Amino acid sequence: MSAATVTVARVTDTSLSDLAPGALVRPGDEGWDAARAFHSGIGEPTVIVRAATVDDVRAALRYAASERLDVMVRGGGHSAWGAIPGGLTLDLAALDGVRIDGDVVHVGGGATWGAVARTLSAHGLGISSGDTASVGVGGLTLGGGIGWMVRAWGLAADQLVGAQLVTARGEVLEANEQSHADLLWALRGGGGNFGVVTRFDFRAHPLTAVVFATLGVEGDARPVLQTLRDTMADAPRDLTVTYMDIPAMDPNAPAGATITAAWIGDDEDAARAALAPLLALEGITETELGVRAYPDILMDMPAADPDQPMPGFLGGNTLLRELGDDAIDRLVAFREANAASVLFLRSLGGAYGDVPQEATAFPGRSATWFAMAGAFDVPGLVHDGNRPLIQAEWDAIEALGEGLYGNFTPSTDPGLVSRMYSADTMARLAQIKRQYDPLNLFCRNHNVVPA
Ligand SMILES: Cc1cc2nc3c(=O)[nH]c(=O)nc-3n(C[C@H](O)[C@H](O)[C@H](O)COP(=O)(O)OP(=O)(O)OC[C@H]3O[C@@H](n4cnc5c(N)ncnc54)[C@H](O)[C@@H]3O)c2cc1C
């Protein structure tokens, strides 16, 4: 946020005195280090406000504007860009309520998916969210949200039917199809650009159980991925699969490739039938196939050790219209060429593709696969001269796709943002940004600059 643009937002009430004790945390305060930690590192904000109410959020925004501090909104704290120094971190973790009203679930802006899944499950309901319990509803939904049920129910953002949002000016708005529909459109994939969402409203789906399968993969990945692709082309949308090939992370997490599959309901035979072409392949082993409660398929992923920062990542992600043989060859070759690298694929299509491109801000609705690959940039493993080559290999893969998924990017670099959205979507987002955040108070994200 430039100093020149801030002045319009200056307000006289800069008091944070109404906040609960401990809600305001500054460097040197007790608990500072814990308060500034996020999933993959340690932030260096100027000040942290832990908001527990909508009024706390408003007070924090007034304060940020008066002190000319950029605002970093923290939902579940899993994004990779929590370490940008300076500014006011607005921590929403205390806004974690989950309340069910028929088939609509109202979720606080700082809730995590594990809590949502547990509450929904007790009512025989589910939402397609993410794969990990501690990931925030906020960041995942606003960026899109590709989860275990994406082929059955679409993105997390597709299930968003309304939101309560505090704007940069401190107004509290309700966005839904009847009111501020433009804002609802932007919140479905446009990121945290438009204000602080204090409540998300999702349409939930009946869900009693999930058949969850893990298949071990050995040998050449190419024929396996071809069969996986062909299987998913005709598979019922109840089935969503992930392919993941990882290096050894530590002695308890050995290297290896797996296919995981989630099937809506408790019909093991139907799930096994849908996976039959894969199970018939040499090199595939059925490690697990059984019925689980939805909350139990969400993974626990411990936060990074602040003393051992995550290495850099050479690679990226892309939404692929087709997983052609060429894409498979390039992805597998990338993984094979880089010992410390990951390859991740998630099937799309189904309900994800039913949503017209222009109906939400999310890119790549024609995609049938999401792909991500990256080499960990560990000194000694990656030599300086190889970095451009590795990145060039990835760039050639990304060129096969039709958009970048912002939630899996390592930074908020403007170069990434311009690859996330089409020119039309970017222009529409910029118009909406101008309406709701003309001074770009919310710029610590994949930033849409106001038109
Ligand atoms: C272990 C792990 C597993 C993951 N699994 C998946 C997955 O299965 N599917 C998937 O699609 N993605 C997944 N992701 C990516 C994830 O969607 C992003 O990291 C996302 O940004 C996390 O949201 P958060 O609220 O936890 O993060 P935060 O860092 O808190 O928020 C990210 C950004 O979202 C905005 N924001 C958050 N909450 C609000 C709010 N209430 N109001 C306004 N703005 C807000 C802010 O701009 C903030 O910078 C995963 C990430 C990790 C680390």
C-alpha cells in the first residue's frame, strides 16, 4: 500500500482499548513468538491483533489504516507467505464457530476444516474442503479449495452461498446471490483481496461415510498414470483420486508413490469396481480400502519447525485440460530427474467442470487434472547452475495447462498473480476491488490492484 493512497482512509478512532486483554500482541510481549508463528514459519509483523468478534476486526482495520499498516489476514495460517515482514497481522483463530442451520453451515472466518468436518459429520453432512484438518476455511475457500469431493461437489468455493465481510472502511456487509452478488463472485476464487470474511455460509451435502483407499505404486509411473487417467475419464463423480510421489522426508516417511481415492458413501464394492482397472495393474498393491467417517480422512500435518525453515521450491502447479501422454512423460521425467522432488496429481472434472467459467473467479474450469511438481531447493542437492534448467522444465509443463492455482504457490509474487487469472477475470476483480478496497489495505495476498 503506498503512502500516497492511504490518507483517504485515515480515521480518528485509533483506539484498540476495547480489545480483550491479550488480543493485542507486540514484539517483546509475552507470547509474541507463539503469536507470530504460522504453519510453515515465523512472521515478522509490526503488531498482531487476535480478533474474537466482528467489532475487534473493525477496530483492527481502523487502527491499521490510521497507522498506515498493511493488513495480513490470518485464517488457518497455512499459506506460504505469512513471513512478509511488517504490517498488522489480523489473526482470526478465535472466530472459529461452526453452526448448522438445515443444510447450510455457518463457519467463522478463522475456523479450520477439521472442526467443520467433525461438526458436519455429526449431522450426516459434508462439504468438499481440503485434505488437511488444520488448514483454514478462510484461505482455502477464498482461493478455491480443491478437496477430496471435488468431482462430486466442486470446489469449496462452489459451495459458498454467502459471507459476512468487513470492508477496509469498516462496513459489515452480507454477500450472497441477492446482496453484493459481485462480491460473492469475487470471494469464490479471488482470494483475500476484498475484506475480512468473518463468517462463511456453505451449502452442505448429505454424507454418512466415505470409502477411502490407498494403493501403493511400484515401477514405471507412466502406464499407471495413463490407466489412472483413462479410469477417471469414465468414473462416477463419487470418486476423486490423488497420485502422489514423494522423496524420503525422514525415517518415518519413506519415499514412494501412492494413489489415494475417496468415494462418497459406504459402498466398498462400488468403490472397488470403479478402481478395478488400476487394481488389475502390475505394481499396484491395495494397502487400504475401507469405510471411514469423513473427519477421519482429513490428514494431520504438523507445523514446520521454526528452526528448520522449509527449503525453496523449484516448480509450480497447473490446471490441465487433459492429462495427455506428453504431460505424463514430462511430469514423471521431472520427478525422476530430481531426487528431492514431489509430484502431485488430483482428478478434477465432474461437478468442478459443471460450473461455467464466468460464474466464479476461479480459473481453469475445463481442467480434468490438477498437477503440481517441485524440486526442493536444498543446498548441495540442487546446484546453482541447475536451477534455471529445473525451472525451465517446469515452465514447459505449465505451458500445457490453462491456469495456475494460487493456493499452492510459494509466494504472492505479482508474476504469479498474472498467471492465475484470465485478462477478463482480472479486469472484473480489479473493478470489484476498487469498490470494496480502493486503497488496497488488503495487499498481502495474490494482490488484485484496484482498477
Ligand atoms: C498442509 C497443507 C495442506 C493443504 N491442502 C490443501 C488441499 O487439500 N486443497 C487445497 O485446495 N489447498 C490446500 N492447501 C493450500 C491451502 O489452500 C492454502 O495454503 C491456503 O492459503 C490456506 O488457508 P489458511 O487460511 O490456512 O491460510 P492463511 O495463511 O491464514 O490465509 C491465506 C490467505 O487467505 C486470506 N484469508 C484467510 N482467511 C481469511 C478471511 N477469513 N478473510 C479474508 N481473507 C482471509 C488472506 O489473504 C491470507 O493471506 C494446503 C496447504 C497446506 C500447507
